[in-house]
Amino acid sequence: MDQDSRHILLNNQQMAKADGLTIEGGVTGSALMENAGRAVAEEIMKIREPARAAILCGPGNNGGDGFVIARHLKEKGWTVRIGLLGELAALKGDAAAKAAEWGEGVRPLSPDLLTDAGVIVDALFGTGLSRPIDGRAAEIIAAANRSNALRIAVDIPSGISGNSGEALGEAFSAYMTVTFFRKKWGHVLAPGRFYCGRIMVRDIGISNETLTALKPRTFENAPAFWLESFPRPDPLGHKYHRGHTLAVSGGMTSTGAIRLAAQAALRIGSGLVTIAAPPDALPAHAAHLTSIMLTALAGEADFTGLLKDQRMNTLLLGPANGVGPLTRDRVLAALATGRNTVLDADAISVFEKDENTLFKAVRGPTVMTPHGGEFARLFPALVKSGDKISVTREAARRSGAVIVYKGPDTTIASPEGAAVVNTNAPPGLATAGSGDVLAGMIAGLLAQGMPPMDAAAAAVWIHGEAAKRFGPGLISEDIIAGIPDVLCDLLK
């Protein structure tokens, strides 16, 4: 995975360190604040002609940015009102200096400030928020959210945790958020991402060299990370060079899930795909499939025999397999081969309260794809222990597998500590079978030799992109049909 610095995500602590290192290097805090406020004002002026602006300032550095924004807008002909949370005399350091430079009246924070405002700027708290918003601040944020004015957040919407994306009390809902240097975790994690609106990242004088000291290992998912390892068909190759995926089916009434996964694996490039199914399920599969092979799975001897075929280099288990001893035994047998293995759905849930047995069995490249409920079954102690990035990273470390923690902010982490958050998935992906399609896509990329972390991140991004291009009315089969269009653009 190529670590493209444009897509680095920082937590609050890393961003504070970047500020500190920059100041140690000779750039003053006042200069950083001036640059930040000017950047926000410039972004506002790109999208609005001069109008009446209400600037909501907090008692810290975010509020100091607000005073700078107000000054720059006023200089360009805007009518500006500033509302301050707290007393002007209580401001300290750079924020106090910027308030003095403003040099005009400041009102107490109240909803009256918003009357006739064309633009509302949230400079209340930013990433420094440590407790739920209540009282006067909550009152004016709620009033701002009811307004038809253009709402702009400075750094991150007030009420959103910069680390977890959690809404802490009343949260500002922005049309646009202007942040500095790099996006923060809270910009991409749900629900924070949906409060941010359009996110603009501006340079304020922090050198990229500070990233060396920060050693970030968290990124926003993008092709730049995995495109170098993305499989491209060899003009001299044949289907066996592109891998063979074995997908395990449930019984006669539970065939659709694995069929979706198998078709997705084939569509994304696995050279061959075989569905192993109980004899009573074979007719259902045969009625729907042509390019996917079928084999009978009458008992455990059949499965053991299939695993002896080394050409089947990638194994996919879980979709509609059933939560019972048979699924459990097959998962352990698959992992014992050391081959590429993707575990989804029932292959995860079957190890509820017995997760250590699963983790100890992981030997080769393994990807697990839990949604929230499945994650809680496998990692009950982690599920409420912190932000999604840290939790997913710890789950990967404990399990020895790449973890794809699905949701509106699907987060992927490797046992070595790298993590990416996906942001291109539309709400329409919350549809039956879409997770099965994703599992198949990951398996298909693993079959072609892509490293597991890259395969997971690439599949999640392509999955989201195909859904986004289709638009409303999406069903899981549409994702599979949309894969070639995305691949065409990726491989140009």
C-alpha cells in the first residue's frame, strides 16, 4: 500500500503535535491563526457575494480563527456580526490578540445574531471539544441548523468529536467545512462526516515534513494506495494465472448469497470460480449460473478433498452457510491450509464466545468482513471501547486478519497497524446482498495475487464507486454489473 500523503488522516493529538512542531520551527501561533482565518474567508468568498455574515466565536483558538474571518470578510465589503461565547476579557493568547485586531463590537451569543444572516460561520469549538454541547451554545447551534443561511464550519463542525466523529450533544450541520493541513478522523467517521458537508483542506503553513515525526498510519481510502498492486491481465496469461476461487454454499433455500459473492469474484477478475454446494442446492445454482462451476458437497470428506486441489488458491466461506458446527469446522479446515481466505457473515458469527479458537487458526492471508452486529459477536470487549479506527485496528491485531468493519464509514485495518476509512459509499448500499458482493470482490482480488490489505481496500472502494455511479434504486446485482465500468477507468 502506497502511503499517499494527500490522503493522510490525523487524530486530534497528531494535529496538535503538528501545530507544536511548526511553532517550534519558527512559525508563530498568530501566523497560523491568521492563515487559517484568511483561508476560511477565501473559501466563503468563492461561493458567495458579499452579504450579512454571523460569526459564532468560542473562547479558544477556534474562536480566534472566527475573529480573523470576520476581519477579512469586512474588508471585502461584508456586513459582519460576531457573537462570542463568554466574555471578551476572558480570551487569552492568540485569540485575544485577534479579537483586539478586530477592534469592533462583539455581541453575546444568542439566536438574534442570525436574523437576516446569509452566512453563518461556526467558530465555536473545533476539534478541541471534550464534552457534550449544552446551554447557550446548543441553543444557537440548533437555531443555526434551522436557518436557510449558508453554514460554514471552521476545522470541524462544533459538536463533532475530531477523533471519533461522534456527535456530542447538539452539533452544527455545515454546507462546507474548511479544515487545515490534513483531514481529521472525525471528518470521515460517521456520523461526523454527514455534518461536515463539503470538506476543503487548506494549507496554513504547516510543513509536510512534520508528517515524518507524526508517523501517521491512517488514510482515507483512494486508488492511490492500492492501484500499483491492482491486478492487470497478462496478455500472455490464461485463466489459471488469475486464480481460482472456491465459494461454499448453504442449502437449497440459502443459495442466493453465495451466488452473488461468486459472480462478484468472477466479475472482478478471478480466473475461475467454483461453488461447492450440498446436492439439493445444485439445481438452484445450475438454473442461474453459466460461467461459474459447480461441485457437490455431500459431506466433510468432499470438502477435505476439494481443499487438496492446490489450484483453488482462495477460499470464501460464510454467506448463508448457517451458524452451526458444520460451518465452524469448514472455517477451521480452510484456515489450516494457509491459503487466501475470506470469512463473512455466518463464518464469523459461528465463533461468537469462541473467538480465540478462530484467531489461533489464522495462518495465511485472511480477511474478515463483519458488519456491526457480527463485529460485536467476535469482539464484544472492543465494540464500545473507542473510535472506529482504533477499534478496527485492535481487532486486526488480535485476530491476525485484515478486518473490514462495514458501515457508512467502512474501516479496514491490517494486523500491522495500517488503517483506511472509506468515504465514497452511497446510502443505497444498505441493501440485501451488498455485503455478499463485497466478500466476493475481495476474494476475487486475492485470487489474482493482490495483498490482503490492498485487496480489501480496493474492493471496498470499487464497491462504493459502482453503487454511486448506478444511483437510486440500487440492488446488489447492480453492483456486480457496475464493476467493469469502474475497472475501465482504473486501468486506463
